[in-house]
Amino acid sequence: MEKLKENRNLETILLQKKYLFFLIIAFSLNSTFAQDSLALKKYSDRPITELNAKLYGVFPKKLEETMKNLSIGGYYRFVGNYLHMDKAYYNSPSDTISFAKTPNKVFIGDDSQLPELMLNISGKPSETTSFGTDLFVWNRLVGFDSTNYIKGLNLGVNLYGSFATKLGNFNIMTGGIHWYSLSPFTFYTNIGYNRYSVFERNPWDPVTKNPEDRYSGYYRNGGIQQDIRWGKQAFQGIIVEAGALPKNFAAVLMYGKSVLNGGTVFTPNSSFGGKIKKSFGKNFVSYNTFSSKQYLDSLNRETIGFDIHTIEYELTWKEIFFSGEMGTGRYLSPYYDALLENILRVGKYGEAINFKVLFPKKIIKLPIEVNYFRISPRVINNNSSFWNSSVVEAQSSTSASSGNAVLAPFASSMVQIGQMTNNRQGFNLNSEYNTKHLRVSFGNSIAQEIQNISSQITYSHPVNNLALSRFWRWSVYPTPGLGPYGNLTKVYRGVYETVNVTDSMLKKKNFNSIEIYAKSNFKIFNRETYLNYFGAFSSIQRNFSPFTVFTEQAYVRTYYHQLECYLKLSSIFILTNYVGWERIIANYNTDLDLTSRRPRNQEGLSWATGFDLSLGKNAGLYFRQRWINYKDKSFYLNRYKGYESTVELKIIF
């Protein structure tokens, strides 16, 4: 018993010592925390990383911020098309790719061969540096071969940097493809006067929660919302922008490759451009330049390319707006120097002039824009807003795979007002008249060739243009020799036809065009309704005329009528309707059919209906049903009839 009692006393002593030990530890920790509390108050205005260093050394470690912002967006777009032909379109022997040979054809995929899924990825490592790239996925639905599913980069990997200095602000763009513009004559695409049909959707058209925005915006503003490519060209390389320089100067420098360069060619090829701009308030004047060059031989002795130098300006004087561009350019080619200098009797350099004067409504009752342009046949630049109609570009044997072959010549083209071509000079007059429920714009164009180079005329078929281009799938652009007589050429989302002129008395061709566009907004049964009409009347003839020639004196006459009606049935549903009619007549100084011995006498008709349905803020369903009917009374094989159904589902995220 004594021993047991002694053991219990020993356990009690040990337990008391343990409690005392814990009390000492707790008191010490409490004192430490109290000191930390005082320290926190002392360093409360300092960064947390400094607090860590002062109080706890390097523990706990904290990762530094490496990305300011990272975002992923893009779109998914499904397009399906069903084509039924009551009359199959006959084809020339060289035309082996027409989809109109068989009565029925189903096609899944975009006619412009754009991807179904696009992911845009952008990041911002710092406040002054950012990058962007994209990934696309495209199913061609052509079988189980290795090329069925295509995925990769579309615009490549782009890096952007911005730097603010005492001298000025600098932006740097490098890497993949950048959409950019300098000036209309150097690096640009034609914008025109917004006289076009909005019935068919383009692959790049946006998705809005309210589908009415597409048609109300076009009525109010004269155009629909476009993406960053509008009015710009693709460029790959490095672009340096300098702004806010002393004395209100700015500058741009770009070096790399445009659509005319690159590919699999092993010889050097590149493009170079830039501008220096001086601003005077809202006015400015700038010097612009752009050049492209490719060596044709391994010794780098023969080159093909062009260069152009211009002065561009915008200024306002007493409410009158002046704008324009003038300069000089040349085309470089060992194959065409003799032709341009001896046959055309022009120097190596040619002039490029485009002057515009806008008289606003404050000065006269109707605003009027007067435009004069003159572009020498020597000036070649397929990166600009004007077309080449004077020189068939020299193409090496590898040009098809290199991407270095530029656009095919458009010969003497019948173009919309505002679209310029080289080897042509002329005047354009444009005006508009607006009331509360009616907006009308109209224009008159007079032009003449500078040199009689080509004996060919080209024109398009706007009424059935998109449907006609879908007859030929998976073809490169341009694709000539199509159609029953081999005189059609497919371009991007369109087709143009070539006519041969046989007039031995021809010296210079003269061009005329009249355009009228009327838009109206009113209500039917208390529903918003938009009605658009576009009419274009053009002619090409031997003699000068102030207006379009409507007689047999014209080599070719084209008359186009397009009428559209958009009815808003609800906030998410728009009913769309379209009727188009075209008439093309040629005289006996052009191609004659071998059987009928008569020139072209063409008539095309198209009527369509459909709807736009909003599926949410960033999703839409679009349906189009189009009936097409076309025939040439003189050329018997040149006729087709049928219909096509198109459905599009687009989701933006």
C-alpha cells in the first residue's frame, strides 16, 4: 500500500509539471503573437511580400504574378447546303469540278472553305506587352483519309508591344498575320459606297442578340457591322507604329510578306512599306510607300514586283471636305518591260491620282461628292484598292503552290462606282437624299481607258453570284475556264464572265454606270419593316457618253435590279425576302454563238426567302431558300434552273 501511494504521488507531480510546461508554451506564443500584432500595425502600409520578409523571412513563399490577363474566345459555325437542279448546267471539257452536273447535291461546310471552329487566345504578360494566337478545327467531310480533319493555326502567333517614351508612343506588332492598312493606293481594300445586298450572310458577319440590328444598322448607318478585316489587307512580319511624335508627326514601318509573297518558293521574296504623317488638328498629310519583290532565279538577277510612292491628304475648308491621294508607281518584270515601254509607249513609272471633294448639306441642299481618278497602266499593286487590268502577271512554274501568283487580270471590267482599276481615268458623282422614312443614294460614273490594251470585257452576275460560285467547290482562286463555254472565272464567293470584243475600229473603251439605292423603314401591322432596292445600269462602248448607253452602240449593257424586304415578327425572329433580276445584252461586235449567229442575250432571275432566329445573346440560326433561273437566248447551253437551301448555325463565345 505504501508503495502504491508513493507511485500515485509521483504521477500527480509529473502531471502538474506537464500542465506547467503547456502554460509556459502558451504564454510564449501569446507574447509572440502580440509582438506580431504590433509589427503588423507597424508594417500595415507595406506590401505583403515585404511583411513576409521582415517577420518570417522567406517563408511562406508566394508566387509572383506572371500573367495580367488570359482570355479565350472564338466561334463555332455550321453551314449546310442542299442544291437541286431542274436543268443541269453543262460544262466545258476542262470543267471537271462542277457541282451542278447532278440533279441533287448535299454539301456540309462553308463555300469559302473557312473553319467550323475557331479559338482565339490572347494574353497580357504585362501592361505593355500582349500576344495573340488562334487554333482552328475543320472537317472537310471527304472520307477517312489523312486530310479529312484539318487543324492548325489561322493567323499564327502574334506578339504586340507598346512603349511610352518622352519622344513618343511606339507600338510593335510581330509574328503571324496582321490585318492592316496604309492608304488606298499602297495597302488597302476598296470600301465603296455601301450599295450592296445584305440578304446573304458573310462568314465573318457577327451574331447579335437582336437580329434586327443587322437591318436597322444598315438603314441608319449605310453599312453593317464588320470585323477587323474591313478595308484592310493581310500582312505577316513586323509592323512598327510611332505616334505622338514632336510637331504632331506619326510614322509606320512594315517589313515582311503580303498575300503576294511566301509559299514554297526558295528564292527571296518580301514586301516593304511605311508612312510618315503630319497632322494639323483634324487635317493631315502623309507620305506613303509600298513595294513587293521576288527573285526569279537562284542568282538573284531577275526580279518581279512593283513599288509605289504617294502623298495622301485630308483637309476641311469652309465646311468643304477635300481628300485624295496622288503618286507614282511602276511594275518590275523582265517579261513585260518591252511591252510596256514599246507597245504602250509609257515610261517605267506611271501616275496614280485620286481626288475627292465633298460639298455638305450645309452648303447645298443635297450633299454631293465629286471624284476624279487616273491610274496609269504602269501602276500595278494588287495589295491596293484598285484592280489590275493592264498586265498579265508573270508566274513561275511554282506559282500555284507558292501563293505568289497574284490576281488574274480582270481585263476591261464593268465595276461598281467607287471601285477603281488601273489603265483608266474618269469622274464619279455621288449624292444622297434622306427623309424620316426614306434614304436614297445615287451615283453616276464616266470613265475611259488610257491605253487600248485588252480586247476583252468582264462583268459579274450579282443576282445569282453566290449560288453560281457554289457550282464549283474546293477550287483555288481564281479558277478560269468554267461553264459550258469556258468563259466563266470563279473568284472568292463570286463569278465573272469574259467577253471578246471583235471591233477592228476600237481605239479606247468608254465606261458608264448609274446606281440607285433606296432604303425605307416603316411598319406593317405594327411590325418594323425594312425595304431595300438597288439598281445598277452600266455600259461599255466605243464612244464617249455622259450617261449609260441603252442602245446597240454599247458592246455590253448590264441591268441589275435587287429588292429586299425584312419583317420583324418578334424580338428574336426576322423574316427575310429577296427578288433579283438581271439583263445582259451584247452587240454584234462581240462573241457570236456558232449556231444562232447572235451575241449574248442573257436573263437571270432569283427569288428567295428565309429567317434569322436568335438563340441567345451570342447564338443565331439562319436559313435561306433561293430559287435560281438563268438562260441565254443566243447561247443555248448557257442556262440553268433549280434551287438551293442553306442553313447556318453560329455561336460566338
